[in-house]
Amino acid sequence: MRGQAGTTLSYSEKAQLNSLLHFDDNIDTSIICPGDIWVINKQTNFFNLFSSNSEAAHQVALFKSEIHDGTNSQVICMEISPACDFSNNKKPFKTLALGVLVPKADVSNSLEGKLKKSDSLLLIPIVFSGEPSLLIISKKYVMAATTSKIENLQKKYSGGETVIQKVIRMRETLLLSWIQSIASHNSRIGTVSFH
């Protein structure tokens, strides 16, 4: 019976609870805030901001193969700048972490187990577009872009599609711990020693 101590929640129930507690789909697309999550519709155009055409295509392929190569997965990016950087526009660049949204139907138990063991990934089950999904953010793929570049990527082009489209926002309760985890991963001390 549900609601009793010792009961296990289904994946769908976990996704619904996480979505209610930690995500907001009533978002303002005119401003950029920490926790904003965009689906990257035109991946090569997005990665061209950071590298050449061939290198951009290579990075997309490498990133997706490291995390998930399912055909229904969507590459995403999340704004992870600390809130203090937003006060009075102190920082001209916004920090973005790459990730993937994968429908639960495409996530096998073995894949989910492998992803959970990774020390460079953050993941949480959520409901996205009405279906249970797994939101995965990489601690390794972090980049910066100016506010104007991000705003330009959100504008519709002649084909009617944007390069990126803001879809949800992670609430501060979860966002702060994820920003801390990403920052810790990227600022860890590396030591060379010979034994």
C-alpha cells in the first residue's frame, strides 16, 4: 500500500515529485537566470560559438557518446553561474553546463546504474513533455557565453526554429547543491607524483 513506511516509489512517482519540488516550467524567456535549462535544437550552430565547424561536430558526437547516444535524447545546457554574479551584472559571461534529457523508455537499468556510478555526472528523474525522463548534467562540459550570444541563440531564424529553446528552470533548492558539485569537480587539485 502506498504511503506506508518502507514503500518504494515508482520511477514515474519519483519523477513527478522531483518535478514539483525542484523545477519550474512557468519561465520567463526574456531574462536569463541561474537554473535556466535550454534544449539545444541546432547543436552544430550552438557548438560553433566555441570552436570551428568540424571541431564543433566532433564535440557534439563525443559528448553524446559519453553520456547517451539514444535517438530520442535531447542535448541541453543549464545556466550555472552563482547568484552573486547576477547582481548588478557583475559578470559579463554566463556559465553553462551541458547535459542530456533522455526519456525513461530509452534508459535501461544497466545504463542508469552506469550513469549513477559516474563521478562527472549529475542526474535526476523528472517529468518532461508529459513523460518520465532522466535529466543528466555533465560536470566536465562547462563553458561560458555572453548574455547577448545566449539571447541571439534564442531568436527565431528564417526556418522558424531557435538554436536553443528555454524549457524549464531548476529551482534554487537543488541548483545550489549542483553548482557546488560542478565547481568542486572543476577546481579539484591534481597532483603529479612518482612512486
